Amino acid sequence: MDIYSYLNSKSVADYCRSLGYKFNAYESAFIINDCRSISLEEKHRLIEEIMRTMPDEHPGQLKRNDLSDSFFENAAALIEAERGMLARLREGQGLVFSYKYRSDRFDDSIESRQLYSTFDKALEAVRAENEDREGREKLRFEIVARQPDSEFEITADLTNNYEVCQLEYPDDTMLSMLYELVWVYIPVPFKDGDLLCPCTWDYNYQGPMVLNCLCYEGKDESWIEKYRTRCDASDMTAYGYWLGEDGYLYDECVHDYHNLEYFTGELCTRAPHTHIYTDYRLLKAVSASMKGEIPTHMLLVASDSIRRERDYRRSFPGWDYTDEAYKNAGIEDILAKRRLWEKYDYERYNKDDK
């Protein structure tokens, strides 16, 4: 089994492969369970292969959470429960369906207004929604099944191929949290100052970050071993700087450092058919400063220049007046500058979107 191919981040997969790093049974199953590109059935098959070919693990966190101290026993029970929920989802008896989607252009999830009588009809609607928006934005879909007159709900996260990837459902035991109970060490190539971005849709905000610190940075093997035995997956943290809507930096963290990858996108983009701009250039300047590529005063120059440009862009009215109105107001030179700026933006950021 090429366990590296199931890591969501290509940057992390390539690094672990180059190291030849070996994962134990729990760690391997954790990676497979977290993979967003394969179906739930494929995950079950791969985890069962791990149970046949690798020695069992006994993390202390399992017993402390009222589970069997055998990872394999818990994994087998979880697979059985998930198969039952998946069957109930597809049979759909007594359930009504809708779907939710998230866009790379907006933060919040949007739920369909229409209800569907079967899983397949909801899936067909998902395909139609995705095809209708193809080329304009990237979407991530979930299908939600609800039982009327109750709080029962199953949420199925879908892969890009419209396969069920993950399930959320009511569970009164800790079994459904099996892969959240143990801290997992996964080597990553990232250094402080790297410009990174999440490669999954776990967070509403999909923009890049500048890495400030990894949870295990500078720690020795004894510290890592202690975390393996005492901490859970929420402690798999990476701290960094993000850019807020107001243009200022804020510090935050992600709880899945292994799902980061190098940011290779455009620092400035314009949403198609709009004048809405996204500008990450300040993060690039912060990254360069942290890596010693520019002096501190150059970071201040960049910050000031970017903010002044941002304010200048926002000084333009939200709608177009006539040329005569600009002239009569004595600001026809501003109109000329605006048109030069728009021409530059079209040619620089969106050549095919005129």
C-alpha cells in the first residue's frame, strides 16, 4: 500500500515519501480516514487491509474514552456502524434529502431550497448544480438526510467524483470519534515564513497563511512520544498569520497541519465578471521578512503601499457616472486613471474575462 498517496497534501506526501517515513497501523488508518479523494467504501477496504497486514496498536487515549484498548477492535466496529449508516442513507426509508455547497468565492455554506425524496435524486441535483457553475467557481458538496419530526440527521461529504467520502451521524458513544482521539505525528516540509494554504474544505476561510510555528517545532523525540500518548488530533496545530477582510493581519491556527500545502496561486485575483479583488501581497511581504529576504523597513513600505492602493481603489464610486459628470466635477483625470487601472487588471489577472 502506498500510504503516502492518501495524504491530502501533495507537498506533505512528497516529503514523507522522500524520507521513507513509516507509519504504524493507527497512523496509516488515520491518513486513510482523513483522505478526501476516495470513497468511504474504499477507506473501509484499505483499513481492513491494514488490520490484516500490520500489528495492532493500543493507544492509551482509547481506553480513557471508554473504548477497547485494541485499535483493530474499534476500527472493525466503526466500519460496521458506517456501513449501516451508508446503507440507511442510500435506502432512504423515512428520510428526506437536501444538499449543501460551499464555494471558493464565499465562506458560508448554502443549502438547497428544494427537498428530495431519495439520495439518488439529491445526487442528481448536486451534479446539475456543479455543472451549471463549472468554470466560474469551485464547489464542495454535502448531502443531508433528515428524518421528519425528529433530530435525526446524516450528513454525507462528497468527493469531486460525487462519491460519499465521510459521514456524520448521531452516535451516543465515542466510537465515531476514533480518529480524533490520538495525536499523530506526520512529518511536513514547512518552515517558518512559508506561504501555505489548506488543501481541504475544513475551514470556511480558504485563503493563504504565513506559517509562524508548528506544534512540534524544535521538539525532540521524547516530546513527540509524550504527545502521542496524551494528546488528541485537535492538537495537530500550525500557527500563522492570515489577512482579514479589513486588510490587517491576525494570528490564528489550524488543527490539521498535515492538510497544508505550499500556496502557488495568484497573490491578486479578481472574481469573474465583477470588480471584487482579493489581495494577498502583504502576506508575501511578511513571508519575505520572516525569511530575511527583505529588511524590516521594506515590510513597512509594502504594508503602507498596499493599504494606500486599497483605499484608492475604494475611492471610486460603486456605479459609473457619465464622462460629462466627471468633467463637470473637475475629476476627469481620476476617470482616466480608473480606466487605465481597469485595463491593467483585465490584462494582468483575468485576460479571458472581458
